[in-house]
Amino acid sequence: MRGLAGKVAVVTGAAGGIGAATARRLAADGVHVVAVDTDEDGVRAVAKSLDTDGAWICADVSNEGGVKSYMDLAVERFGRVDLHHLNAGIAGTLAPCRT
């Protein structure tokens, strides 16, 4: 991905799967990644594997306090957020319905 070096990205759901792969790819392109997940061990491991200066936080993106905590970290650490990859899976309690 061209032109992303030096940008700041928040990646939610970063402890595994698509989120982890996205965080690694962005970091490889010189992006400062703030990795977010509720899995503390997983998000810490992904953040430590990144090839750039970044940060990680254990936060629940399904509530306002969690979102505020990771946005505050990103702005405090890097001064801004340029990209936001919303990858966290949030499952509700919906019943099956007919379509």
C-alpha cells in the first residue's frame, strides 16, 4: 500500500484473524498501528510482532468507554488517527427471523 508510511491506524479485533493480518500489513508499510482487542494476551502478542512503532490496548469496542480509551491512547501517543479499521466482531442476542 503506497503513501501510508507515517500514518496512524487503529485496528480493532487485532488479536487474530483478519485484524491481526491487517495490523501486520499496515505496520510493514510503515503505519503506526494502535491494536485493539478484548483478548489482552493476543493483542499484546500481535503488537509486539509489528515492524513499526505502535501501541496496544485491551478495550471493548461495544461501549463508549472502550472506544474513548483507545482513541485517547492513539491521540496521546501519535497526535491523531488517520485510519480506522473496524474489524471487531460484536454479536448481539438476536433471534432468527424470516426474510
